[in-house]
Amino acid sequence: MEAAGADGLEVNFYQVLADPDVPGLAIETSIRDAITTLKRSLRIPVSVKLSPFFTAFGNMAARLDAANVDGIVMFNRFLQHDIDVETLHDMSTSRLSNNTELLLRLHWLAALHGRVRASLIVSGGISTPEDGVKAILAGADVVQSVSGLFRHGPAFIEQLLTGLTDWLDAHEIRSINDARGRVRFGAASDYSSFARAEYLRTLNRK
């Protein structure tokens, strides 16, 4: 792909491992080693697309960052299985993403922004221009929206760009760089304590 003219490579680690004999560290190390090998072999940038299902995703991101990965894409989506209770058969379901999935991505964008060198890329949950603005405010360097294109066609790209431009103008923010990372959930030095305190505050509002 590099020889054919690709400007970059995104590697999607789509793994659903149910083997109870495979430890989590072995999975993480295999991903880190694969990225290390690719970075040694290629001159073009390499990004890695991961699932959120790691015991300590922040540490996983840091290990990949130390392996000089160029981008961390959050997150891939697994094929989901359902059950037909009439036929007693399993049913594989595939659906387009929507912005109910964005909150998990915002959480990790904000937690990792400024803590890793790699670019942070959001994938999944971008259904409106406002969703793209939220991702940038949380720290996204790149915003992807495949489901939006499937729903609305290429015109959705113009909608995202126009919505972002209008929002920047309305808030008198001169550039995307000035907006990126303005809302950092992880600004506290002890992020775990910060997250717990926010959770308790949310409960108290009800």
C-alpha cells in the first residue's frame, strides 16, 4: 500500500477473544509489537483503531504512543449477536452508529488529550455537526463519520464543515486549534478521583 501511493495506514485490530486461557497482557503486547514492526517497516504514518474493552485503556494508549504510533482511533464496533426466541437461532445484527455512542469517545478523547503524542481520532457517534464540535472540544485531532455518509451521502461533509465554521464564528474562536481540547474531563491530576466526584455530583442532581 505504501508503494502504491498511500499517504497513511490505519490498522483495525478487530479481535473478539473469548479464550479464557489468553491473558489481557498478551493481547496488548501483541498489538504493541505489531505496531512496532509496522513503524520499523514503513515510512508513512500508521494509526491503530482499537476497541474500548481494555482493562486500562489509558495505559494501552500510552504503550502504543511509546511505540511511536501516529494516531489512535477510538473506537471500532463489534458485530453484535441477538437471539430469535421463536426459531431459537442467533441473529447477527449490523447497524449504523449514532450519537448515543459518542459519550464514551468523548470521555477518552478528553482523558488522553495532552497526555500522548499520537493524534487522537474519533470514529463512531458523529451524527450532526454539533457532534463534531464536541469531539474537537474534547481533544480530537481528526473526526471520522462513515455512518453519516451512508445516511446523507457526500453532502454530509459540507454540513459538518459549515456547522463547525458557524460554531467557531458564533463563539468568536479563530481556529480549530483554539477550540481543540478546551473541555478536558481529565484536567485534574488524579483523574480517577475526578471521575468519581463527577459521578456523585450527577447522582445528587437527580
